[in-house]
Amino acid sequence: MKAIAETREAIGRLRAEVQKVIVGQEQVFDQILLAIFCGSHAILEGVPGLAKTLIISTIAKSMSLEFSRIQFTPDLMPSDMTGTEVIEEDKSTGSRSLRFVRGPIFAHVVLADEINRTPPKTQAALLEAMQERQVTVGGVAHKLPTPFFVLATQNPIEQEGTYPLPEAQLDRFMFNIRVQYPSEQEEFEVVRRTTSGTAPEPSPVLGARDVTRIQELVRQVPIADHLVQYALRLVRATRSGEHSPKIVRDYLSWGAGPRASQFLVLAAKALAVLEGAEHVMPAHLQAVAPPILRHRIITNFNAEADGVSSDRIVETLLEEIPIDRAAASAPIGRVIS
């Protein structure tokens, strides 16, 4: 398809612009793009100093998208994020009226920095924005711009004074992206770049209309029915039952819901576009499974005692759940972790 080839070429230029600023973190970049091209949201988890904020703002600049950063703190109120109504007086007539002043959530790309540091009331306001693409103030709904993405960050180390996200809100995030430490060579390049000269600025490659066009293209990518069934088997295998894999019965207290199946198929389509493929292959489903499932399955006490992580469970399921024979000859690609 010509459209897929053109999109892949544009993504290559976008990657080059981001790499002017960001060293390494290719998998993080790919997963953020997948979430954006699927019209969904992602949560980035990693220790401080790994350029989580920088990579998000750089992608926004490279896409000519309006970027907004909200620092989530214990005293952040919903109105600080969504906006508020103010009273205005017409000096000529003396009449007064309410005017809505938009908050920082009215942007194409919203960075919710340290999202778990704000109380549930504010998290609930963000949940409406993520799901409904609108905010309600004073009983009036205000539509958010299109496209709209929430990219949140979490620090996995310091958990004192935090408000863990409820499962219902975690489920709205398509990906849980693990941001890892850079390699020694990458860290050397980071230090060299940031301690000399001026920081480079990325040039715009895509615009809001281009992003919307790619989102439409992603949904047109064909996927065979047996691969949809494979995605369902992966998700349904996480639900404990008589016929569940042993690792699920032993270590999971709760499995993934239907939204995981939807996201698996949609993300696999986006990955196919990212790689220039004209249809979804088993490797695409396997690659996106870990970041989609890791935050949707809840491990039990036995898993904590035995040191079995959600990633380990997903990895085991990928090894044990068979692919339809018609697709067994397809190459197994890298797993996005």
C-alpha cells in the first residue's frame, strides 16, 4: 500500500528528528508512537533522570502538536487541570457573566507528570478527559482538541505519600512503558551532548492532520480471523479457571478484561504500519503483548513470595499459547518490553 510506505518514510524522518535530542530509548519511542497512532494513552514508568519528560515533549514538537505539562502534586485540584469559570463584568452595562478559562489539559499532548502523587478526585477528572475526550465544568461539557493524548509518568521507587491509580484508570492506558537505564555508550553520548554546546531543536515532521490520517490508516490494516482468535486466547488465558495455564492459577488473582483484546489487535495494526507491513503478523501481536498486559493482570501473594512478576507471566503465556497452524511459519519478532 502506497499510504503505508509514505507513512513509514515519514516515521523515519520523525525518528531522525527525535534522535537529535534523545539518545537511545528506541523502544520507548516506538511504544509512544503506537499509542498516539492508536489514539490512546500511555503511562511511562522509570526512575528519575531517564528523559521521560524530554522524549514526550520532543515527540510533540516533531509532530507540531500543542504540548502541555501538568505536575501532579498532592494539592492539585481538578480545576487547576481542567480550567475554571470566572466572573466578568461588562463596564459599559454593568452586567456580569461567567467565562470559562481553559486549563492546561486543553492540548494535543498532555504530560501528566508523576500522576500517582495527586488525590483520587483529580485523577477522576483526568479519567473523564481520557475516556470521553471532554471535561465538565459547571455542568457544561467542553470538548478537548483533536488529536488528544495523555502520556503519564510514574516513579516506581518512592511510593510514600502516593495515591496508587485504581485498576479502572490503569485500564484506560493502552501501554505501560518501562523506561530502562541507558547502556554505557548511550550514557556517554548523553553526558557528552548535554555538557557542551547548545541543545539541538527538532524540526516539525508531522502535523495534527497527519496524525489523524495515520490513525485512520491503522484501523484499515487487515488482520486474519485466526490472529484475532490468537489475541483472544492470550488475554483469556490470564483469567484464572479450570483450563488456565498453571502459572496463571498459581500466581494471578485477576486477569485482563476485554479492553486488552481490543488494544492487542489495534496496537498490532499500528506496529504493522510502523514496520511497513501491509497486514498483521503473529510477531506483531507478540511484540505488543507485554506493555499491554503487564498492568492489567494482578499478581497474588504467592507471586510476590516467589518473585514472579507480571512480565514473567506474560512471557510464559507467549511461550505456551499456540498460534494457529496456518500462522506458525511466520517469524517471531522482538518482544517490546
